[in-house]
Amino acid sequence: MSMLVTNALLLTVPAGTDDPGLIADGWMLVEDGRIAAIGSGTPSATADEVLDVGGAFVAPGFVSSHSHLFTSGLRGLGVGETLYGWCDSMLGTTAHMTPDQMYWSTLHGALDFLSHGVTTAYNFTDPLQAWESMVEGRRVGDAGMRALSYHTRQADACLDAGIRFVDAIGMDATVGSDDEILDRFGASVAHTRTMDAAFALGASVMGQVQWSPREDAAWIEVEAMRRFGVTNQAHFLESPEAIPLQQAKFAQYRDAGALGPAMMFGHFIQTTPEIIEEAAAGGASMSWQPASNGRLASGTALVPEMLALGMKVGIGLDDQACTDVSDPWQNMRMGITMQRARTKDPLSMMPERVLRLHTLGAAEIMGVDDRVGSLEVGKLADFVVVDPRRPDVGPLWHPARSYVLSMTPRNLRGVYVGGVLVSADGVSTNPLAAEASARLHEELPALAARIGHPR
């Protein structure tokens, strides 16, 4: 099947530049789920279907380089808490959920991302080892373990939702011998690799050194990276508690040989100049979550300084339970305003830059930029149709800047994955959407009543 998108204001987001790649009066040909041609003016191609967007924006689907899709039914919890108190409230609830409940929660979250224009997500699955409260910024490590299906059902839900994803898997490195830990991790990776590779874009380690009581936790993560050929994203230097302890753990990653293109640091807020310089020099990247960093009072990462050192940066939406609305435009605007307020320099974060970081930049740090993140011939045809006249934002003096600064999900007319419509005016086309919603509304309140959560 083929589709010809016409009468579009294309934002292609090409590699190697903050230029948004604007093409007025643009068209795009999609064949067998991939972009076959792009041009301006009268199309030089025909197709089975013509989608005339009437002058609307057509842009890459957003990429979230840091997400927890299972949290979609847990919004509004721990509002008066920083990270660990919020985790006690939110993850204290998931600690009692079954694999089947995690499936439906993850499916609901993935469909929610798609309905907001996010077509690819780096997805941290809830680990097999249940949540436990932190002591001085670290876990005790003696919480109970769940069955392997607790992870695999979360991956299944991403696939069934139709979102493209990188599957981030916890090492659960305090339970069992090193061989048992690696074998368990490998079983989860093997499950992901049986899935349709057009959607399951890869597997990754959910780095947990920040919380682990093991002094060699970085070593076993690096061993998993090498043995299974996967990347690693660590929640690191996020919370304003126990900062010296957190900072001291950077040496674990450095000394274990983790620093390199396969290593991502999520949040990376409570840094020092030396930590940033070492991470950048080693080739590690960073995922920035502006909305959740503000919601949890975590602070503001020094993103312009990291970029100036050549560090690659992507933007993620993080938990729906701490970003609340899966709105990538809100996320980009929060990033702009937080950096400008910090630096008192409007040039420190421009709209063109955050657009790149929430699309191709996020895909780059995830290692999937050869497939998603921009509108280029040969890439998967994941795109959004965004109408600046519904509601009308006025003249587009600088179209790409208006796209970032003035659009909201109300302007989002359609979301396409592989050239297939997956959400129209915010409503999912997935046949499982109604059941996912019904299950969350029925089962999560019943669970909360049983365990005395949430708060």
C-alpha cells in the first residue's frame, strides 16, 4: 500500500543541524510503511491513497528517550513529594500489581503516548524486584521478586499498542548469583528479540547504580551490555537528596568502563563540572525530562553546557504519573523556560533545538536514529498532522518556532505509525483501547482500596 501526503508544511528535522528542515507546499510519498520520496510543489508520484492535509504541519512523530509507560493509571500521586516519597506512593502501588494488570496499565500508557503524537519510546519496565523505600538514597535490596512474565507482559503491551519501543529491563542485581542475575536478564532480552523488530527496536539495561547497595553494580551492568549487545540508561543524579552519595557513584560507571555511546544518563541534574566533562569525553549521552524534573522539584539539568561539550542529549516525557499529561509540546516549552530562567539568556535554549531533541536527538541517544526521528527517505513513516488553524494561532511568522511554542494536543489531527492512522483527534484507533481504559478504572481503585494506597 502507498500513501501520498500533500499540501503540507513539512518539518523534516534533518541530521547534523538545528535547522528544522522546513518545506512549504510539501508532499511525502509513503510506500510499505516507509518514506519513499519527499518534495515541494506538484507531486512527482502517485499512490493508492491521497492525504491532503490542507496546509497543516506534517512533522516526525515525537520520540521520548525516557518513559515509564506502566504508570499511566497512577497520575496525581505524591504531589507534595520529591522523587523518593513520590516513588513510595506510586511504586508502592505497582508493587502489588499482577503481570496482567501491568499489561493493561502499559497498554493504556502506550496508547496515551500515541494519542499525543509520541510514536517511539524508550520504555523502562517496572522491575521484577518490587519497590522498597530508600535509605540514604539507596535500596536495601531485599524486596521480593516477581515472575519473569511481569516484565514480558509489559513488552507485549507495547507491541499490542503499536508503539515503537526500546525495552529497558531492570537487572535486579541484589537477588541471586551474578550468573543467575545475567541469565534472568538474558531471558527478558530474548523475549524482546522474538518480537516484530519494526516495533521492538532494541533492548537496554535499566541502570540502577544510583540506588544499589552493591559496590560493583556498575560492573554487572557493563557485563550485561557486553554479553547481550545492549545499551544502558541509568537514572542518575536526579534527586536533591543524598547528593554526595550519588555523585560518588559516578566513579563506579567510569571505572567499570561504561562511558561510551551505549551509555545514557537519565536526568543528570546533580552534577559537577568534572562529572559532565568526563561523561562527555567518554561519549556518554543524557536524557532530559523537563516536565518531571520540575514536578518532582529535582532541579534543572545543565543542558546547554552539556551540548557545548559535544554531549548528545535527547528529551523524554518520563512517567505519566509525574508528567501528568503526555504532551510533548508542553515538555518542550518547559525545557525552554527552565533553561532561560536559569541562564537569563534566551539563546540558551531555542525552539528549533528542543524540537530536534524531542525527535531525532532522542532517537540518536537511543541508537535508533537510522529508523525514526526525522522525515527522511528510507525511514519509517511515523508522523503527526498538526493544524495551526484548529485552534487558530494566527500568522506563522516563523513556522517551526510557532510549531513548538504555539501548538498543543488540541491542534493534533492525526498520528501515523508506518503510514497507518493510529489516533485521530486524540482518539485511538486500536481495538484494545476501550478495554484498557475500563480495566484501569475498575482494577486500580479496587487494588488501592485493598492495600491502603494511594496517597
